[in-house]
Amino acid sequence: MKRDLKQQALDYHKNPIPGKIEIVPTKPYSTPEDLSLAYSPGVAYPCLEIRDNGVKSFDYTNRGNLVAVISNGTAVLGLGDIGAEAAKPVMEGKALLFKIFAGIDAFDIEVDQTDVDRFVEAVSYLAPTFGGINLEDIKAPQCFEIEERLRSRCNIPVMHDDQHGTAIISGAGLINALEIQGKNIGDVRLVVNGAGAAAMACTKLYMQLGVRPENIVMCDSKGVISKRRSDLNPYKREFATSREDINSLADALKDADVFLGLSVANVMTPEMLLSMAPRPIVFALANPDPEISYEKAIATRSDIVFATGRSDYPNQINNVLGFPYIFRGALDCRATAINEEMKIAAAKAIAELAHQPVPENVAKVYGDKNLQFGPDYILPKPFDRRLLTTVAPAVIKAAQESGVARHEIEDMDAYCRQLEKIICSNDSMMEYLQHAQATCEHRYE
């Protein structure tokens, strides 16, 4: 099966033309007059307008619908540090997702540089091209400094999706899981296994949602992150516990309410799961194999709400539920940043959508007519088109209220109608792509 998948994936990326994205013109180009407007001499006029007022670049170019997907390839999926060049298929894939889910154009940019100063310098010089920057697959702890410095240097949204995308989607899942389990977020005890970029971002967002710092225990590959340890970097030290009664993951899990795993496969045993509090919540997000398998977890605890990062089990924590729509909202209000208020608004909007009846067409895509809010459905499905008209407006509202929006959208109903046009356009495009793929597969059988 793996061999078949490998060949299918290679054929998919190679045929009928290499790669997954292309550039197409959006203006007429068939006459000499068209070309005189598109380039010389007509192009001088928007250039001069922008020279006098840089914000007009959003009016006269595609900047307001253009995101850079940027990586140095140091932490790619489950592949690790494979380098900038080898990361390109993943970044192309991210650009494809931006387009098909939110109508956003994206350029993938692979920067062959691991030095933080040089990487930041290179990316900051590119910022005038884009309306937003999506950092991707950059290893910790460098990713923290890179994002922080780029956010301070650029006046456009910069978000490291490995951190904040995972935090937002799992945060939405946590909101709903707590509701299902009848638990108060201010009372729960949280255990986090893993201390990388995503784990830290998730923990910070959970705290903003209401988890109390004294109720958190984080573990890394060396054990519990404790104030007794002298080997902690500044980022880990922020999460060090002062509790002296825990020395291992097994100790930490006793009577814990929530487990968040962003580490390695099979580190949680059934015995550890049994030691957790009644009605536990387990987000085992190691990929491709979770910290405890779905089958083992469900067989061990009947009172569990369980999520993974995989699409073949219920409750997938999938970043695609967030980043296309977060950037859509940020671009459309010309936000200068994606701040904490916008992230929380996105998480709450995603959580709320899972309460709504699932459209028949979505249930059909997933072959499940019984999709409804509950232990096996705490998050919307990726192909739920309502995400665009739910999340983007919530992000815009938070941006406007927090003062980072440069363009106010007063008629939100009219804006949502524009988003629905994107949905219709993307549906047509996806039908075309599915037809093209079927033709391609037939051609290369």
C-alpha cells in the first residue's frame, strides 16, 4: 500500500505538468491597447500613485490577495530538517490550500538560510510584495525569534502556522470537548507532552482561554519541565512547574483532565490513560502515529473525547480549518498583524460552527450522515464551506475592535455575500481540477 501511495504521489506531482500551482492573468491582454495599460506606458500611473501613498499598493496590485508561504525547511512535517529545496512540495501544497479554501493567491518561497539574522533580513526585504506572510516548517526555538522579529519589522500580518494554526484549531476543539465533558476550563489540569513550537503556542492560547498556569505540566524528551532543571532555555522556562511531586509523564497524568501530545508515537500507555480523571480529553497529535492509538484509547476509556492529527479517525486537528480563513479576514481588512484577539476569535468561531447542523453535501463527502456535535464531532470538517463565511468575519471584527485593521468593513452581510462568490468560484475550480486529475490518472495508467 505504501508503495502504491508513493507512486501515486509522485505521479500526482509530476503529471501532466510538474507542481501544483500556476499563475494566470486577471486582466485583458489580447490587444496592443491592453498591453499598453498592463505595462508601458500605462503602468507608470499606478506606480506614481503608490510612490506617493504606499497603502495604494493594495488598490492597484494583487498585494491585498497575496500571501507568502515561507520556509527554510528545517522542520518539515514528519520529515525534519530536509532543507529548503526539499521543502518546496509542501510549501506548494500550502499555497494550493490557500487558493482552494479561501481564494487567496500564494507564492511559496524557500529560503536556503538557517541563520536567524540572515533569514529575517531576507524575508523582511520581501514584505512589500505581499499582504501577509505565512511562516512554515521552521524549527524551534529559532522560529520564535524569527516570527517575533518579523512581526516587529513588517506592517503586514506574519504568522507561523505550525505554532498558531495548531493552537487555534486545538483550542476550538478544547472549547467543545470541555463542554461535552462538562468541565470548566479554569479548573482542569492540563498535561502537555512535547515542548516544541506548536506545544508552546497551544499552551499559551489555552491559558488565554482560561487554563490556569499552576494547573499545567509540560514535558519534553528529558522529562518534566521543572524549576529544578538547569538546562531550560528561556522559552521552556516560562512553562516550568514548581510542583515537586511529579518526575515523569506518568506522574503528571494522574488525575489530569486534559492531555495534549505534540511529541512522538506511543508514549502514553493504557495505564497512564486509566490514571487520568473521569471524562478525560486526549489530543494525541503526533503524526503519523499518535501518542496512543485511537483503537487503544477508545478500548481503554469509554468516557473519553479523543482527537488526533489524522484524517482517518474522528476529530482531526487540522490547520486547514484555520489559516486560509484567518488570512482571508486579515487581508480583507488590511490588518497590520494577526494578534491574540484575532486568534481567539477564530478559535471560538470554529468551535461554534461545530454546533450547527452539518450540510448534507458535507456529510456526503465524508460518507457519514450522522455527523453532529458530540464526542466524535468536536470540529467542523475541512470541506465545510461555511468556515469561510464564519471565521473570516470573526477575524475582521476582532481586528477592527483591537485596532489593527486599516480598512473598516461596515456592511458585513455584503462582505459575506462576496465570500460566497469565492466559495462558488472555488467549487467550480475544484470540479475542474478533479476532472483534470481523473484525465491525468487515465492517461498515465
